[in-house]
Amino acid sequence: MMHSLFLTTTFALLPLTTLAQPTGTLSILTMNVAGLPAILNNNDVPGDKADNANQIGTYFATYGYDIINVQEDFNYHAYIYETDNHTYRTATSGGVPFGSGLNTLANYPWDESTFSRTKWNTCNLNSGDCLTPKGFTYMRMTIAETFTVDVYNLHTDAGDDSGDITARASNLQQVADYISANSEGQPVLVFGDTNSRYTRTGDGIRIFSTQNSLADAWVELEMGGVEPTEGSDALVCENPSPIETCEIVDKVLYRSGHDVGLTAVSFEYAGDKFLQSNGSVLSDHDPVLVQFEWTVSA
């Protein structure tokens, strides 16, 4: 008589947190790299612009920040990419007058089908804002197996006359509407050159908090969560700035998603990390560096 032996194995379902990384950190930098042709604007930055761009790329590679958004990356773009070594980088859209000057360098990939460049609906002629297709970019970036974040880079209308203020408010509203239409439930990072100050009446920077529930990392970490009053005197920053309580136009805004928590844990004006060998700045804009912690819900 033959006997059959049946082996029964029980498999336990492992919780999500054991299958994928549940927490992590993220470093992001925004920097206007002053890449307009020297004949148009020297940006009051000493030295050769091509050499300066090479040095900026070298610093990007050395520090290895996870996501870097750059603005005014026009005619010296190749010099930055020549010395940078980030794995994922957007292709340039061209120099003046063809490109937007917006690019992203990252340690993480994004879904190419989501990447877009959008031109502003409104611009004001006086500061040359209509000479290039300035606007914003969007991409959905994969940070971990269970974590994507929507990343926006922007460079709004410059200047402070009434036409600039109207155009800039329109620019910011355009981004806010895009976020509402495309990033529902997603964690969001918006960082770049907003050309805006909370103290300047009419700039419209508050639209991101009122419409999209974004927090400003500077307001949150350096100002105790209290936005400067519109119309009040602004504390002017040096470049590089030795303090973080003054306001510049380069900003980092963010929010968590349905299943992903984002928390800004440190804020820094990082200009002293981007200096020429003689101590001169490499850009007329102080870069902004923010460190985040993220958590994925099980």
C-alpha cells in the first residue's frame, strides 16, 4: 500500500514596510546660474561666464544633491553639464532667445511621458522677459519603489513696476492651476526663481498656500511659520547671506501627498558653498538648499 505525503507550507503576507524603503531623506537645491550671454547681462558677477559655469557644475558633482533646479541656464549650459555627474538631467531647450533656461539635474529618474515645458501666458517687455520662452517645467520623479513626487521648476517675470507685478501674479497663478489639474494627491515640490517677495504688494506668491496647500520651507523653518506682512520693509540679503531670516526671491515650497509625508528639516542660503577660488560669487542669486525627510504610509 502506497502512502502519499502532502507538505503544506504557509506563506505570511509581509507588510509593505518590509518590502520597500518606508523612510528616507531628500536634498534639493535651487540656483539661478546667471547664464545669460555676457554681452546682454554680466549679472554683476566677476570672471568669465564659461569658467564660472564649469565651476558650478563641479560643485553640483561634489555635493551630489538629490534634485537641482536651475534657472537662466542659457548659453553656458554645456559648461555646467561638462563637469557635473548627476545620472539624470534634462536636455537644454536652447540658449537665448530659444530656450527657457530651466533644467533639472537629479539622482532619481522621472517618467519622461510626464515631462513638460510650459511658456507663460503673460510677460512684460521691460526686463526682457518676453525675449525667451520663460515659464515652468513639470515632471513626476520616482524617489523610491513606492514614492513619486511631482517636481516643478519656474522662473517668473522680473522687475517691480505694475506690468511686472501683474505678469508675475499671472505666472504664479498659471503654475497653481497646473498643480491643481495634474498633481492631485501627489507630494509636490515647487522650487526656483519666483522673483517674488511676501513683502511686495501684489506679487501673488501666497497663491501656492491658499490654492495648493504648499508650505514655504523658509517661512516654516526660519520665520516660525509666519509670513512677512505684505507692504512691510524687506530685510535685504547679502550674497552670500550670513543669515537666513532675510528674504530672497528664490524659494522652495512643498506639500505631502496622500500616502507620502514630506517634512522640511533644514534650510540654508548656500552661496558660501558656491564661490570662486578668489572668494567671488558664481551667480548674482544665492542658492537655496533644503533637506527633507519623507515617510511612506504602510
